[in-house]
Amino acid sequence: MNKLWIDERYCKGCLICIDACPTKAIRPSEKLNSKGYRLPIEENMALCKACEICVLMCPDFAIAVSEE
Amino acid sequence: MSNSHMLRPGSYYFQGNEACIEGAIMAGSRVYAGYPITPATEVMEAAARRFPQVGGRFIQMEDEISSACLLIGASWGGAKALTGTSSPGFSLMQEAISFGIISETPFVIVDVQRPGPGQGYITSGQEDVMQARWGHHGEGSLIALAPSSVQEMFDFTILAFNYAEQWRTPVILLADETVGHMRKRLKIPPLGEINIVNRKKPQEMGIRPEDYLPFGGSEVPLMANWGEGYNVNVVGLVHQPDGHVTRYSPELDYQCIDRKLRKIEDNVDKIAKIDTRFMADIEHLIICYGTPSRTALEAVMEAREEKGVPIGYLRLITLWPFPEGMLRKLIPQVDTIFVPEMNLGMMMHPIREALRDKAKRFVSIPSMGTLHSPDLILSKIYEELRK
Amino acid sequence: MKHPMLKYMKETGPCGDRLPTILCPGCGAGQVLNYTLHAVDQIIKEDKIAKERFLFISGIGCSSRLTTHYLNFDSAWTLHGRAPAVATGALLANPEFKIILFTGDGDVGAIGGNHFIHVCRRNLDMTILCMNNALYGMTGGQVAPTTPRGDYTTTTPYGNVENSFVLCKLAEVAGASYVARWTTAHPQQAIRSIKHGIRKKGTSFIEILSQCPVHAKKSAVEILRSYKTKTVKAKNAEKGDNRIPIGEFLDIEQPEWFESFQKIIDSFASEERKDQNE
């Protein structure tokens, strides 16, 4: 199953990656982090195809996906 | 770099504006950008003819603003770059000069001054001498030189580039229409005899790109150029020594900017150049700069020989940084200090500020739009001495 | 694990950490930086071009903050509108630079208009990426030359009464060689255009409609979705279609400045040519 990695230092919770994901493998977290942002978390990584559209569209270089 | 088109050593007959370009070529300058303006256009036309001959690049830009901004890019790109303009164009270059000061970018601007303000006129003037030092917004200092002959248009352009590279600063060559359009003999020495200074690079000191500080590390920071693998981030915002720009504080502002001011002002004794004659046992003194120095020297010699007036002659070659300490050491107590300027009294201000207790009277001798005649200076001297 | 483009950025430096960027959450400029670094990465790998040859220059504004201190490349964060002039200077010193200009609609269309026109006219070899959010973002949302007629901004509180610039048409008429418009919602096309612009000799102008969620008062996701619906591929557009045309508008070959000037320099190296005064 592919692994999702979010850099909590850089992510600003803009949610562009979640909207862009074609298989809806990720969703916004219910909790706000210490900066007040909703970080993306795994919804169902079995759906993730590592297309890396999330990596492409992130404005803050805060997301990575590894194929496993 | 082609050497076959550089002038061979010897004696030539040159116009001042054109001599400036020969000096630039000798100093190793290979980038010129400019915009036409009287009385500086010949500087640009000479560059257009000569720079391609020696492997350099010339471009006529759409205005003076872009000409000056171009120098920033050319300098960090590794070239010695210059532009020539006159007073109205010089006003447009202040933003780029300001950027050059905070980013410590070496380049040379030749200002062939003319009367102002506004369109003013197209003859000679020295009305930008304050603007050169204070016209850019913000703090920080720079170096300004005042040539008075065709030979000095050549020599001081080389000196301007040397100072720019040595101190990592913009340097202004404050010429005027008189010396710009003057035609006289120019002596070109062999290239091996000319002292050329180049910027110090971190590669020479074995400093790795990760450790390189473009705006710190020494009194005059080392300068890596773009394209050398040093990933230099050039910035104009108040910054840390490594170019970091997002942690502003008043303390950072003070440290960042104060160093740039001190870099020049604390080294005034190494930078300033002064020429003195007839300084023994004087009761009066002429302090002059630029082309009026030619007339002032004539006037001093005539006053001494014909009327026995004990008057000395002091010429400022560098106007900025202003050499207050040097002047106070050189000048004894005198009765009157005369300052002939092609303006209504501009350098008179720092002169009076520095020497307030050294003379009883400070007398401006203005000449607007034209070079002083010896009679103008002499009549003012004799008039004051009669009082 | 980390984002693949972080290798091209300075996460930290001798004087401290530099990321996260100062950009607002969802800022289109951040996305354009991502697309640009992808394009540069592919060119470095495919064309075997040394990373040292790349040079990023910007003016002033949110889009121009991409260079500041984030890039692990040679860069300059210069004066408002003057980036094209600084870039021209860098090329005059070394024509080998691959220059990418980050600018905004105000930086290149208002204060920098004249310099932009003449860079295009000279067809200097650089790629101009204009992030168009149709207003001045950094200073709080004032009207810009690209703001649509009727829009309300802080300096048009009663509605904009001016026409808006079509920067792509300006680039074309001024003499650029490659002109394209995409949006931040078209990443693959934007990357392809940026790559083509960098490879192409001459001035490449790529306008990218880029969201400012703060001043538009909408979420980034909302604006990105609208970019898909309110734009149309120019070659598919029918007469009367009011949607914003996107795509590649111009792609021509014409003499580039340095190629032409080098011929003059070379003529002196071989001593063929005489000055007209001699």
C-alpha cells in the first residue's frame, strides 16, 4: 500500500491536494493542528495510485507519496 | 576578450566623454547600457563603437531606469558594467543606486552634469554633487569622484571600477559638460602598468557554497557571481548576512545597514584623494573640485604672483566619502576659505561643517551653467580681501 | 521522505530556517513555483543542462517573493517592475544563463510595462512567468491593469471604470516568440509550456491565472474549480464564447538578440569589419 507523508512544518491546510486527488484516498483531518490548519490524512490508501497530482499541486512542498 | 582593438600605449587626442570609455575598456569593463542625453551621449556612442570591438556587449535601453537596473544584473552576472548619463537621467537612477548600496553591487555611473533643476540646460554644471551622496532613498554611503581633465576621465574611470570592486559599492563619476566635451591629449600607458582591482571571491578563500555569506563575513563581503554554483540570493530587503529576509527586527535593521555605511565611511582615509598646492604659510584657501579647479589653480597662481596674496589651493578628487579628518589635518587656521562651484553652494555645506573653526569666513563663488573664468574667481577674492 | 522539489530549495541557511514560505494558504504562486521546479528538473535531466546555468529573477509582489531566499539556485529579488532590465544585464554579462522571470500582473503590466515591452521587442532569451491574480495582492488588494471592468477593489470601491490589459496580446505585439496562457488548475499544461519556454531561444511569455484566496474571499479549491469552468482552450473556442481563452497563442522563430549581436563581435575578432568613421 502506498504511503502518504505530510510535512507538518510546511502544510498550511489549503486542502488543494484533497480536492485534486482523483481517487479520494485522502481527506482533511477533523482536528486543527497547533497553527490552526486542517492537515490532510489518509482516508483509504488502498485507493492511492501514486499519480502524484497532490505532489504536483501543493503550493507548500508539504506532501509526498511513496509507492510500496 | 579581444585585445587587438585595445588602444596601444601612446599619446592620443580625445574628447573627455570618449576617454571615459577607453578607461572603462582598460579596466576590463565589457557591458554598457545607456540612454541618449545631452551632454553625455558621446559616452554611449563611443561605447557602441568600441565595446563590440573588444568583445564587449552594448545595448541602448528604453530609459535611464532600466539602464541602471541592468548594471545590477550585469555585475552579479560577473561583468564590470557602466552607464553614462546626465543630471535628469541621474535622478531616474537613484532607485537602482539604492538597491546597489543595500545589495553591495559594484558598478559605475558616469554623470556628465548639466544645469538643473528640471530640464535645466545643456551646458555645464555641478548641481548633482549632493544628489550623488544623498539622492538615493535610505541610509548607506557610496563613492564619488570628480575629474577635471580628459586624462582624468580616463584615469578616474579605471579608479572608479577599482573602488567599485574593492569596496563592493556603486561608484559615481561626477563629470560635467565642460570636461565631457573637452578635447585634449590623452596618454595611454601600457596595460601592464595599470593597476586593476577585481572583486574578491569566496572560491579564492576556499569557502563552500553552503557556508558562503553574500552580505557578511568580512568588512567587505566576498562576492560570488551567478553561474559559479554558489546559489547566490541577491536581495534588496533588510537581510541577515546569508540573505535571509523574513525575520526582521529593529536590531537586524541597524546591524545590516550600519555595516554598509561604516564600510565606506570608516575607510575614508583609504578612499579619499586630495590634491594640494601652495599650502605653506597661507592665510586664505581655495577648496575646489572638478573643472573649476583648473580655473581656481590659475587664479591662485595669479593672486600669489601678481598681488602676493598668501592663498593656498586644495582640490577634492573624491567628493564622497567626505574626508573631514584629512581636511582638518591639512588645513591650518586661515582667514577665508573660498569655494568655487558650478552651483549656488553645495559642497560648501560639508566644507563649512568640517572646518567651521578653521576659518573666519566661508565664501561661495558660484557660476551657473558655465565654467568659472579666472577673472570671476579673482574678482571675488580681491573683493573679499578688501573687506 | 520529503517533497521531491525540496532538493531545489533552501530549507535552511547559515542564518536560520527559511521554510515554510510566507505565502498564504492556497496561494497560486506556490503552485507556480512547484510547476516551475518540475519543469526545471525535467530540463536538467532530459537536456543535461547544468543547474548552475539557471537564474531566477523577480520584481516585487507576492509572485516575486518566490525568489527571495527560498531557491537553491542563483537568484535576485529586485525592484518593482525592473526584473526584465536586471535579467537583460545578466544576459549581457553571460548569455549562457537560462533565465526565468517571476512577475505579477501589476509588476509587469503597470510599473514594469515599458521594460516588459522592450524585452519582448528585443526578443531576449528568457522565460517570463506572469502570475495574474488581477490585482495587487501584497499591498492589500488594489486595482491592477488586469482587473476586469466593474470589479470592486480597495481603490475601486465603487467599481473599476477602466479597461483591462490582455498581457498576452501585449507580449505578442511587442515581439515575443512564444506566448501562452494557463491557470494553476492546469499543472501539466503549465509545466509543458514552461519547459518549452526555457528551451526556446527568445522571449517566452507565459501568463498563469493564479488564485489569491485572501482578496478573492474564496477558498483556493473554489477558485481552482472556477478556473476550469471559466476558461476555454483557444483553438476550441467558438465565436461569441466569453470564457477566457487559454493555450499556446504564438510560437514562432525569429532572430534572438545575442545571436545577432554575437555576429558583430565575431566580425571584429576576425578583423573583417571597419568602423564607419575610419
